[in-house]
Amino acid sequence: MTDSPEYKPPTVWTWTQRGGGTFANINRPVAGPTHDKQLPVGRHPLQLYSLGTPNGVKVTIMLEELLALGHAGAEYDAWLIKINEGEQFGSGFVAVNPNSKIPALVDRSGPAPVRVFESGSILVYLAEKFRALLPSEQPARAEVLSWLFWQMGSAPYLGGGFGHFYLYAPTKIEYAIDRFTMEVKRQLDVLDRRLAESEYLGGASYSIADIAVFPWYGGLVKGWAYGSAAEFLAAHEYRNVHRWADSLLARPAVRRGRMVNRMQGAPSEQLRERHDAADFETSTQDKLAADPAGGS
């Protein structure tokens, strides 16, 4: 390991705004709103405020899967929240999610609005509301929920740990990259071993466990996440994870869900906001007309 001057923590840590990497402009050690801004409300029962990050994509895939299953009550408006511009700190968003993280959902189908925040919580809420994609009987239900919460507990190591220090940190720290690379490869091995014995994470049936894990680890092995991370991690070694990710990518609802609130990639694969099912067709036609090559 490369020698470097040892950092000695102060007795009491004090926040400074120097450095901090890509997201320094939105990081702060306190909660609460920074400005007054009410959230828009569309005409559908479900109002989603999000961005096409892995956590956001979980929910849009879930909603598209529910609609594909015929649950008309899952119609939704997906409003774009630009986190790099601090929109998650508006008073309206903080009222829905006091933690100021996307995604946040408001269910207006009943007599009083119901707020739901944290992506895993939203998946469970929707699965129970529509009685879909989450088994009702044991032990199948426990298996699905175990893999769902495995993802919720593991993602900080992948995103906040590996992703941050490998790609976003202003200084490359060998110890930090080695530590989180080791953990991410262990997690990929956990998944690969499970998917060697089971078609889906929860068993024989597709579920919210797959929906939760796919945007993070499916995206990682397919090369969508953190620049050259797939090569760095030798992601080709995890053949069962690739097989599983390919099977999910073949699902039309997954492809649609990946488009919603997306702000990067090919223009034809972005649908900044979604307010009706027809938006997918209109968005793709318009963007392909403007960019026949499909962007980069």
C-alpha cells in the first residue's frame, strides 16, 4: 500500500465546505429544507418524486410492472427531482421525505394522502397495496424480504463506499478503494451463488427482491455504473448475475422503468417525466427524430 501522511482526526469534527468531490455542493451535516418550494401534483393516484438513479429506478420498474399486470390503480405521475441542484431540500419534498433523498411517493388514492419514503419501503407498500410481486405465504415471503433488505443494507457499500471512492472522491485513496472493492466483490459472489441455484432471488418467481437488486448490481455487471467499474471488478466472472440481469432486461416493464426520470445515456432512453403511458412512445419518437443515431 502506498505510504501517505496519516490523518489525525480532531477532538471535535467541524464541517467545512472545502473539497468533498462531485456532490460537495449538496452535502451538509444538518437536515430540513433550504428553501420554500411546493411539489407539483398530477392527476393520477400515485405521485412519485424521483430521479433515475438505482434507487429511483427500483420504484419506476415496480410501477410499470404493476401496470403490466393490469393494476390500473398503479397509474402514476413521475416528477423529476434534480438532486445536483438541491431540489430535494425544497420544503415540499422535505415534507414527504424528511431525509431529503429520492425517491419519495405520495399515495392520493384514499381519503388522506399517504407519504412513503425509502425505496425498499415503497416497494413493500406497493406490493402490499396491490397484492403483487411479494408472496403472502411463508417461507416464500421471508425469502423475498430477506433479499430485499440484503440490498438495502448492501447498497451503501456499493454506492457510498466503492462508487464514491473509485469514481467521485477528489483524491484516490488506496485503502478505501481496496476495502470497498473487496466488499463489493464479496456481494457479487453472494448473488452469483444464489442465482446459480435459483432463477430469481426469492425463488422461482420474479419479485420485489429482483426489482430492488437489479438497478444496483445488474447495472454494475452490465457496465452502466461508475465508469470502468465493471472491468475493474472483473464483473464478467459473475455469469449467473449476468444471466439474471439479461432476463430482467428482456421484460418490457423493466425497460420502461429504466427510462423514467433518467437524465443520462442515449436521448431515446430518457423520459424525464412520466404522466401517461403514451409518454414513452411520444418521447422515443421525438428524440429519435431529433437524434437519429440515438445519442451516446
